Amino acid sequence: MSRLLPLIVLSILAIAAPASAVDLDELLDSGADHDGETIELTGELIGDYSVRSDGVWVQLNVDAYVDAPLLETGQLAGRNTGIGAHLPLEVFDEAWGAPGGYRQRGPIVTVTAVFRYHDPALQGDTYLDVVSVSLVEASMPLSEETPRNLLGLGIAALVVAFLLHFGTEVVKVLARKSG
Amino acid sequence: MLLRPNRSDARRIAFALGRVILVVGAAGLLPLAWAIGKREWASAVAFVLMIGIAALIGSVSTLVAPKDPRLRWSHGMTVLALAWLAVPALGALPLYLSGHYGSMVDAFFDAMSGVSTTGLSVIQDLDHLSESVNIWRHALQFLGGQGIVLAALTFFAATGILSLYYGEGRDERIFPSVMSTARFIWLVSGVHAAVGVTVYTLEGVSRLGYSWSRALFHGANVFMAAFDTGGFTPQSTSLMYYHSLTFEVTTAVLMIAGAISFSLHHMWWRKREGSFKNLEVRTILITFGITLTLGLVGLAAQGLYNDVGSLTRRGFFQVLSAHTGTGFATVSSSDLADWQGLAFVGMAMAMALGGMASSTAGGVKSLRVGLTVRAIFDSVRGALLPEKAVVSRTYRQNGQRHLTPQLAQSVMVISLLYVGLYLAGAAVGVAYGYPLQDALFESVSASAAVGLSVGITSPTMPVLMKIIMIGQMWLGRLEFIAAFSLVGFVASWVVGE
């Protein structure tokens, strides 16, 4: 019950103060103005699920790659924009799938959370205190082609380097033998 | 009259450069092994290609090997300046092939930022980068922090290597032989690596809930960036990603260890007393105290943090990160841009001053700062005392030393060159329309190999500005002399007789 209490309190607060959809960049640029607000963000869970005794820490990215993963489109769209999210253990669900990373598009989720700016409880950390999560799309693997032509080029360079090196050594030895 | 270098000079330089490139190729075996282990085939191919090219260049350099490969001072400096361009060029190849860079210039920017241990980055979608390429980014910082040429020296005993050693920003040898000194530097780094990576990995597994593989991945990368005062991180949210006090404290300790000169490490290892009487140690303690006070008072005055705990933890870490030239962030870029007034002055000063000489840090360096202040103080004292009074111009640095006019002059020239570089970069930023304060912050960050950013450094930054920042990172890391030697070498080639 004691573990559920904060979640219940947060949930009541979230219901009392309806979540507003905001842009993450704007949130980070004017953090002080939004401190304590209940907000709603849709993004990709990234990196690692850091499962601890008091909850799960994960990074939530809200950027262009959420809708258009680089490996699918090949289109670069700037830097990642992310923020740490703290999920109560009761909210976290392993069924969402692996978090995003190389060849993996993480689960796309909509989180309702209280925005904590320079939170004294965590000595100045800025993060999302998540109340609820709804899964939009489960995690999915992405594929990447192996560039065989470049592999051939690399191996060819290694072979030529090997032949040059040992060819030179052989010539030196022969030259020494012939006086 | 300038003497035109002959073919023998060129062959000596090419041969030495080839050796350095071979070592960088060999360093690529580490991320290649990781790529194969993790089945990151596209990345593995990029590393095979890079290693192949390095091997080819190394073999060709063997073909042109001169009978007498000894390097004169000017050869050494030229090799050094060229190596610090060639290595990032080669190192940029796997970065570019990863598909996370908009152009080869961008990949070269990050590779130069890596080897110069700056930590500024224009990578896109870092959070989906393969682990092996991420390891390579951090390995570049490790190579650069240790000294690319120093790394090469360890594998290829060469003659005439003294200039190479000094050219990489190391002011004194710990042992009579450069090779012994190089081995000691690797020993110190190895011990810190063993302890640092173990602490990170255990924290990752036991408290952060990572798998062993992920904990090792994060631990090894953050170690390389912390000890070599680089500042790259495997995730886009920098050190904020971990939400771990243990990670922060371990990183702080490693940053300090990286910013300390290897000769001081040696004194401590041998339990020799008197290190705190050294001018350099006293200077860095005083400048850190001043910049930290400015930073904390500035933050308190701005009211950015509501409690002492937050203010101290964030302020201390950021000023330490700036002073050691590391560039890790526990606050976001937009947060950092809000640090105004005294907080900004404290951060900018900390970045500009940098760590100790013969360490992995950048910036003007504490010894130069201390000597400059001492020289000014002595001059003022000399002016105030009676004409016949004898002014003692000595300082303590591993024993009593004389502050000769030549030494004072050379120290001030280098310090002024750094200030010039900071201002020139800021002027370019202002010309592109950025606010002066932001442009100055970013310029100092690039020139002093720090890597903190208020948001100017980005993939969408103008290409010319990227190229200028590459130049700043290169010049700042080489501390100007080797770069000037290269210019002199080229000039004598063109107009010499």
C-alpha cells in the first residue's frame, strides 16, 4: 500500500489538473514556467530501462525520429530531444518491448506526467514524474543492409597492404643475401 | 633565407606519419571486435575498411622509409601537426559510414572533437547509433587524450621523438627516457581504467538495473570520456541519462585525475611530499575556488535553484567539468544558456583556464596562468622597490626554478594566443548572428577543448563555422607551436631555396 500511495496521490492530482499537450523543446526552454504542471507527451522510450527499487528510469525522446526512424527513411532530421522519465513500478510494463537503440525502434507511448524542474528532492534534476502510460505502438526491430561492396574494398586494401609489406621484406632479404 | 626541405625530409615525415596511422588502424580492432560480437555488420564493414586503409598507408610509408629515419625538431612538429589532421580524417570514416552525419565535414568535426578531447558534437540521432561506432567515438577521445603520437611511440621505438612528445602539450619528462615516461602514462591510465570501469559497471548492474553487457558499454565509454577529459556520452542527454550520484562522483574523480599532470601522479605514486607547494597545484586550486565561487554566487543570485543541495550539486559539477575541460553536462543546454552574470563569468573563466600542463586537459593551463601572474607580480614589485633592490624571480615547480624573461615571454605569448583564439571564434559567431555571450561561450569551449554547449553547435550550424571550430580545436590541442611549424614547413617548401 505504501508503494502505491504516491501513485494514487499523483493520479488524483493528474485528474484534478488536466494534462496539457506541450512541445518538449518549449518545455525545456522555459522549464520554470511549467514546473509542477501535468503534461502529456508522446514519444519513444530510449536506451535502457533502469529498473530500481523506487521505480524505473528511462529516456523519453520526442523528436522527428519517433515518426520516421533513421534506418527506415534514411533521412537525418537533427539531434535527439529527450528527457528523463521516472515511472512507478506499477506503471511499467515489460510487454512494451525493448527500448529504442541501434536497429530498434523503441515503444511509442503517450505519457501523462508531472513536469519536475530543478527538483530539490533529486538535487536539481529536471524530469517527468510519470503518472500513466498508454502504449501507442510496441517496440519493433529495424533492419540494416550490410554494404558488401565496402567490405570487398576493405579486404582488398588489407590484402594489398599485406602483400606490400611482406613483398618489401622479401626484397630486402634477397638484396641482403645477394650482397 | 628559408631552406627548402629535400626528398629525404619528406620521406622521414611520411614514414613517421605512416607509423602513427598504423596505430590508429590497430585501435580500430577494438570496435571491430565489439561490432562482430554484437552482430553489427554494417558497422563492422566500416571498421574493416578503415583498418584496411590504415594498413595500406602504413605499408606504403614503409616503402618510402628513409635509410636514416631520425626526425629533427622541425620534422617532428610537422609530423605532429599532420598526424592531428590525418588521424581524425581516418577516424571520421566509420562515423560517416554510420549514416548519422550530414556530411563528411560533420563526421570530421566529431572526429576532431574526439581526438582533441573537446566533446562538441554534430551527430544526428545519437540514441540509435550502433554500440561499436559509439565505442569508436569514445576511443578517439581516449587516443587523443593519451596523445596519438605517444600511443604510436609505445609501439614503434623511434629516434628523434622528443619533439613529438613535447609537441603534444607535455612540458616535461617524468623519467629520463621518453619511452619510460610513455609507459608510466599508460600505467596510470590503465590503473584508473580498471578501477573506473569496474565502479561504473558494478553500479550499472547492481543499482541501475542494466545487463552486464550494457553496464560495461556505458562504463567503458564514460570512463574514456571522463579520464581523458573528452565529454562525449553514449546517449544524447549526457550524464543526466544515469540519474546516479555514484556515476557523478566517479566521473568527478576521474575528471580531476585526467586534469592532473602525469608528473604529479608520479609524485603521489612515489609518495613524494611537497606537491602542494608547486605553483601549478596552487594556481589550479585558487582558480577553481574563484570560478566555483563565482558560479555558485551567480546561480544563487539568479535564483535558478531553490535549495542549497541542488545549487551545490549542479554548480559544482558543471564548474568542475568546465575547469577540467571535460564537458559533461548534468544540466541541459537550454539550462546552461540561462546561466547569466557571475555564473556565466565563472563558467567561461573555468573553461578558458583549463587543467594542468602534461595532462589530458586543454585550455591555457594552470602553470601558464601561474607563471603569467607571477611575472606580472614580479614586474610590479620591481617597479615599486628601490632601483638597487634585487627581485627574486623564482617559482616552485618540482623544485625551485628561475622565472627567466624568456620563459615569461613564451608563456605570455601562448596565453595571448589562446585569448586571441577565443575572441576570434567569438567574432565569427557574432558575425553569423549569435549573441556575443553565446558565441564567446561556444568559442572558448571549442578552443579550450571543453565541449559544453549553449546550443550553437548543431548539425544545422553553417559549414564555415564548423570548419573554423575544427581549426580552433586543432590549434587549441596542439597549443599552436606544431601548427605554426607546419605552416613554416609548407612555406619553406614553396618559397625556400
